[in-house]
Amino acid sequence: MSAVATATLYREQVLAHARAPGHSTPLDHADARATGANALCGDHLEVQLALTDERISGYAFHAEACVLVRAAASMLGDRLLGLDRAGVHAMALRFERLLQGEAGDTDALGDLAVFVDLAAHPARRKCARLPLATVLAALAGRATATTEEA
Amino acid sequence: MNASAGTPATHDGFDVARVRAEFPLLARTVHDGKPLVYLDNANTAQKPRCVIEAVDRFYRERNANVARAVHALSEEATDLYEGARTALARFINAPSAQELVLTSGTTMATNLVAYSYLLPRLEPGDSVLTTRMEHHANIVPWQLVCERRGARLKAAALEANGELRVDEFIALLTPEVKLACVAHVSNVLGTVNPVREIAAACRKRGIPLLVDGSQAVPHMPVDVRALGCDFYAFTGHKMCGPTGTGGLWARRELLADMPPFFGGGEMIREVRIEGSTFADPPARFEAGTPNIAGFVGLAAAVAFLESLDMQRIAAREQVLLDYATARLQEVPGLRILGSAAHKAAVISFLVEGAHAHDLATLLDLEGVAVRSGHHCAHPLMQFYGVPATCRASFSFYNTEAEADVLVAALRKARKLLV
């Protein structure tokens, strides 16, 4: 794996989101919620969504997890508002291509594009995947999500 | 930096630099030219040149199947394979090589006992006793068999310092217990369990005891006769041997009374469509072509360990454990799980405010290989109420200088994360 990519995995942008995550104030009212858990890692994430006309109008999370999960969950919140389920699916596909190191349109991913560094770190991709997988579970009415089999 | 720099050349006759030179992989670098500091020995150990060469030589010069053909190569291969059995049996002081079943590792050994010994004997209401500190290989096989029979798995608790509550274990040895199981050494905490005392209590009650020796055989002299247990399982790759090797030692009378688990070639006496008769132990439990080259390599590993002397290896690793423990305790916010009075050189730790995986990734960036996660011991993690730990596990080829690199890397990671 590339030493440069490895060294940048914990860049300041990621650490800043993990230290002081946005979207961490619980919603007064949640229309959907799900728990993301990677038991092998010991990562635990709870996601709340508010929905207006089937579009996400509010998002909050609480994580007891590694830096990558916390940062991804925080960065994700900045891109979710206004999206419907199809929009979140499209974002998840784009994010997956990014994790695989494929060049593509990363503008729609915002800060999440920083996780291109994980192309060189397959063992940690499941961490960055967990927040999106948990949001998709909440939208699908599933209570739990995991990215450990991925 | 040379990881062995600053280390005295010898410790009680143990020449660390010379020993390290026997392990080609220890000379490599990782990320950006950082010298590898390999502290994941409880996961798997590195291989000395003699093991690598023994496997290589076997395939170049002697490859044949065992116990089948009468040609010269097959006889040589059979001699080497049976020679490995003899060497391993001697290494753990088994009364006879015929009491040693060669397996793919500890997991296959415990499963063999579960399905061949335990399953036919287990009845509804029976139980199997284990402890909270076990590797999943010493939990899950018993659970699977218990579920089939309506039996129950129970587990003795630990003290906060990671020692087994031996009195509780013994109190749980009630008449419905059909098998008791304990790790010789915990893979997470390093706790060395008082197997002799436990075995004596089991024997008194007529309950057979299985000992998981995966983390003991590579690090201390093991004498199954002195321990007084009934089954002893171990794995080859943690003792400098190839992966896919290991063994189950069992008392002759227990093996003799166990039906086959895997069926196939090598383990039969006569096969008719109406029914078959089976070979005597240990061949009865070794269906199919075994990992012949692997066991040839494992025999070389045994010779290597014997040349270093297991007493000296144990003493050297105690010095490393004491040094690394003291150095790690200097790191702010670091908590070591497990401080048993009798402990092997395995150190599990947490750093307040830092997730174990983040620490492990950042240590890796500095060239330090540790394991992070639950270490295949979920019940133990639940006991401590933590999701994951970092684990630095040492071998005789590690150095004080490497412990220093670990501590420096932890300080650097902590600055970033906390």
C-alpha cells in the first residue's frame, strides 16, 4: 500500500470532524432511526432521521466508535439534508466507488471525499461505510446495520 | 533505526541479535522504510530460516504422500511425518507419540474432542465447564455440541486482575459436568492458569480436563504428564511452525474409546460398502492427506526451540514483559488489562479517549504491528465492559528497544487522537 495514502488517513480534516462532530445534538422528533454496529471492531453508532415528504430534513448521530466512523458520520450529515432514499442510495454508490479508489464525481460527497485515502486501507473501509449503511437501514425501516461482512 | 540497537547482546546466555538473525522477515521494513516491530506473536509467530528451509527442501527433494505407497520417496515422507509426531510428543513430554493426533491447529483439536469424545457422552441436563477468559476455539465447539444435546455451557468468572477464580471453577465441577476446559495461558491477558491444581480437582471428581495450550507451548516448557490433564490442544504456527499444523494430545484410553470424526482415506482398516473398520489412534483421527510439509517444518521449529531451551525462552520473555509493562505504564491514560501474578508476555491495553483500531493503525504507521479488536474472546471483553483492546504480544526474538518504539509510537498516536 502507498505510504503517502496511509500517512494521510488521519489528516486534520478527519480528526477535526471526529473531535467536534456536527449533527450530534439529538433530534426532538425522529421519524426513523437505526443502530449501526460492527461487533468485531467494537464500533457502535445510533442514527436519527427526520423526514419531510420522504426527504431527509433532520439528521443526528451518537457514536462510540473509532475516529473514522465518527468523522464519516459527521461529514455525512452535511450532505444528507434534502435527499430521498434514492438520493442516499446514489450517494452510497458514489462513496463505494471512492473507497475502491475509482476516479469519479466526488463533489457530491463533500468532505467525505477525504476517504479516498481508504483505497489503500481495505481493512478500515468498513469504518467509513458504517454511517451511510445505518442511514440506509433507517430509511428502509430496518433497526440495525453492520458493515463487517462487506 | 535498528530495533535491536541499545539491547545488550546477551541475557543469561540468550543472544538476541543472533536469534533475530535467524528470522529473515524481522529484517524487513514497512511504511516508508520503518523497521518492522512485530508484536503480534500471540496471533502468529514469525518463522526461522530452518523452518522455511525444511518446508522448501521437503518439496524439492522428498515430496510424496505418507503411509500409502511402498516407494522410497513415500517411505522418506512417512518417516519425516512420523518423526514430527515423535518430536512434538517429546516436546510436550507425552508418554507416547501414539497419543498425539496431528491436526490443523487448536481449533480442529477442540472440535475433534467436541464431536468425537463429548457428543456421544452428552445427555440433556449435562454441562461443560469453561472460563470467561477463553478463546472462541475453547467456547464455540462446546456450545455447538451442547445445543445438539440440550446440555449447557457454564463459565467460571475471573478476578479483576485477570486471574481465574479457581475456587469458583472447582465449585462448578458438579456431577453433571462431562468435560472441563481451560486455557493454559490467556491469549488476551497473558494469565497463566494453575492447570495442575485444576487438573487435580478434575481428576478427584472423575471429570476429564481439556487444556488449550496455544499460548503456552511456544513460550514455556510444557509437560502434559506433570500437568495431569486429559486433553492438551496446541497449534504449530504460534510456535514458529507453518500454519495449518497443530496437535491434540489425549490419554491413550480416551483416544481408544473415541469414534472417528472425519472419515476418508488413511484412517481405515477395511472398507466395505456394508460398513468399515477403523485404524487405531492416532491414524483413526487423521483422515485424508495431512499437511506433510507443514509438519516437517514444525519438526524443524521444535528443534529450533529446543536448541534455544524453553526455560531460557520463558525467562527471556519475562524480562521483556517486565520491561514493556513498566514502559507502557509511563504513557498517560494507558490502562493494562490483566495483571495476574503469573503472566506471559502478552499485554492488552486501552488508552483513554482513543479507540483501539485507531491506535493500531497509527502504531502500524510507525512500523509497530499489534492486534486490535476482541482477540476472538468476546466473553472476556464483556467481562471487562470494553469493545476492543490493543494487544502487544512478545516473543523471545523481541527486544527492549522494540518496546521503546511501541511506547514512542503510542505517545505520538495519543497526541493525535486525544
